[in-house]
Amino acid sequence: MNIPFFHVVFNKISDLTEDSVLNLPYNIGDIRKNVNILIIDDNEFNAESHLTANGYQIEHKKDIDTIKDVEPYEIIMCDISGVGKNLGYEKEGAFIIREIHANYPLKRIIAYTSYTYNAEYNQFFSLADCVASKDLGIDDWISILDTQVKNAINPVKQWEKIRKYLLDNNVSTLSIAKIEDKYVQAIKKKDMKALTKFVSGERLNIKSIITEFSTSLCAKIILGAIGV
């Protein structure tokens, strides 16, 4: 007796290559005005006024009282020295970066400093999307931020973060392929219901990252909830 062979074809993230599918804005000014950026720095950030003048939406905090303080922002720029004290972090901003990455894995993190740190800090820097010198010129900061604001609203780039998070949390490649299939369908159909329903019975960390995405600025733009 021949046993039938079923070949399941999943939607792939590579299917999301057309701007018409992604529904992303073309104008960098429109992107800048929609992406919220938080600077965590106990000192002045010299480029801040110039960045604001160029249309970036920036709020500056000298420190945070709880990790939930970063929740309203898509991008967090964090100094390494002099912050994290309110949370009792011995390694200051490096621990803030670790906690953001652990609690909000889809946030874009830019770590910066004016100092040189020893190799033990590399584990924290590796969690950031970009590591920069605080003393960069305005042109360099604009280049860095434009890359990150574009990535923050791009579902392909966000999927890269989701996939890495799932792999790091020992989710099987088959399960990831099934989630990717539903994710791509959600973007194409501009409807998150099937995706969130699919992961509703999964482990808490799987549900949490999909919930984070489905309520993100990226998802809101795709769904047309925010006009750009």
C-alpha cells in the first residue's frame, strides 16, 4: 500500500519583496515623524537639537525608573556610562540594553559611548542593532537613524528579529516555518487575527513576541491604522 506524501508549501518572508505588498512610505520625512526615539543619557547629547530640527521625534531621559519606560518608543539610544543607576545596574547602560533586548526584542537599540570598555562588555554590545561613538557628526547620526527608522517599520527586518528571538529560545525550525507562513499571510492580507490566533496556544515567549509585533508601529502602518 502506498502512503501518500503531502508536501506543504509555506509562505516565505522572501515573498514580501514588493513595496506594494509592504505598503511602506517612501518619504523619509514621513517615516521620521512617525517613529518615536528615546535617548537615555545623564548628560547632554550634542546632536539632539539638530536631529529634532531634521524631523526626528526624540525624547531625552536622564535615566529610566523601570524598563517599561521604554515601551512607547521604537528606537532607544542608550549611553553606556552614568545611566541605569535608578535600577541598581552595576554595568549601567549595558544592563539597560540587556533588559530592553530581553523584554522588548523588537525594539531597535543604538548603544553609544565616549569611552572604551573591556571585552566583558561585548556581550551587551552584541545585543544592540548599532554601536556608535557619541561624538559622531550630525551626518553620521542621520545616516544611522535613517537606517533604524526604516528598519523599525519594515516587516521583513522585524521578522529577522522575531526569527532570531525564536531560535535563541529553542523554538524548532518547523514551528518557526509555520509562524513565518502565518506572518507573511498577515502582511499580505493586512490582518493580524489569524497570526495571533495561531500562536495563542503556544509558549508564552512565542505569544509575547507576536503580540509585540501585532501592536507595533510597523503592524499599524501595514494595517493602515496610521497614515504616512
